[in-house]
Amino acid sequence: MKKIISLLFSLMVCSLGFQMKADSSMLQQADSAYTTDSYQEAAELYNNVIRNSGSSSMIYYNLGNCYYRLGEMGKAILAYERALRLDPSNEDARNNLEFANTRIADRPGERGSFIGNALDAAANSSHSNTWAWIGLGCFILTLLGVIAYIFSDIIIIRKIGFFGGILTFIACGIFIFLAYRSAALATADDVAIITAPSTILSTAPREPKDRTQEAMLLHEGTKVVILDSVKSTTDTVATMWYDVQIDNTHRAWINAEAVEKI
């Protein structure tokens, strides 16, 4: 019995090793195709790597560059957004995303509130784990301040411990909030990017029958927030429709096939 278990374990290790080598080889092929400007081939290989062995911020960054070179702006922006979700400190992905957003056709209005957007920008400037570790450091400093205030006989040290403990306790709360908000933004499933070249949004969850039912025309690369979803059936064909918010003043229904969630 022990020999059988040992044999099975060895087979599993060998299989895992072969899979890792295959994934590494595919990634090397993708990088090679990317460096030789074979962007279509590189994009297909990067997508295969993501499907088979998982993703990373750098893989999505390179994938975004491939799609940008291919003129598929919606997929490029989607890839950059995913790269930043995995690593908010990826400045190359952030810069390319900002540049790509200047090249899309649509210019949505204000989204959210000024304070909310500022807090989200601060939370997105670093990974949630980074904020959590900083918060933990502030909490430890708070404890040290309390200890210094309680047990020290030196007045200046007691004052530093008291006021420093208050400041680090406040800072701890701020950083824990940023960690929570960063994690929430990184895992949110209600944000999507339009990947179809163009799509007509409807005033109801179905294909518009005439111009009165057409809400607006949007193009690839535009970000939308999904508020609700409805499955509509026409001639036995079921189609998913999303109720989306484009900005603070525009809301309509879009065919789910025209967008892809980040």
C-alpha cells in the first residue's frame, strides 16, 4: 500500500513538474513573440498562460500592450485594469491605461463624488496587503506609546507616548480603511469594459426596436458600472442584459456580450 501511495505521489510530482515546464515554455514563447512584434501570436499565448497557470500583473500588462498594438483598445484597457488590480504599484500599466483612455471615442461625465474618488485613488495607489502591514505597524507603535505613557517616569517620554499613541492610533484606522477599500476595489465584480467596437444601449433590457428605444451609442474602452442584470428571451434565444451606469447622469441597458467584467 505504501509503495502504491509513493508511486502515485511521484507521478503527481512529475506531472506537476511537466506542467510547470510547459507553462514556463509557453510564457517564454509569448515573451519572444512580443519582442519580435508578433502581437497577435503573443496575445494568444499570454491568454493560454492565463487560462492554464494563472495570471500576473506583468502578463496582463504585456497582454494590454499587444492589444493596443493590434488596435483593440477595449481589450487593451481591460488588460491594463486587470494588471492594476493584481498590482496597483505597476506604474507602467497605470501610465499606459491613462494614455489608452485618451484614445477612446467616448468621454463619460463625472463618476461618483469628489471625496469618494479621492479615497479610491488613495486606496488604489498600493496593494491592500501593503496598507494592512502599515496599519499593523501603526498599531504596534500605539501599543509602545501606551507602554511608554504608563510605565515611564520621564515626563517627556510620557508626553511622546500619549500624543504619539493618539496619532498612530488614528493612522492605524486610516490605513486599515485603505486596506479594506483597496481589497474591495480589487475584487469588485460590478465594473466592466466595453470590448465590442461599438454598441447601442437600450432604454429597456432588449434590442431597441426603433430610435425611441435607443439610449446612446458607446464604443470600446468605455468603463461602465453594472447595477443589475436581466435575462431576456426572444424567439427562444436567451440574452443577458446589464443595467449599467456610464456616469452620474447616464444609465441604460447593454447587451452583456458587448462588455467584459474586469
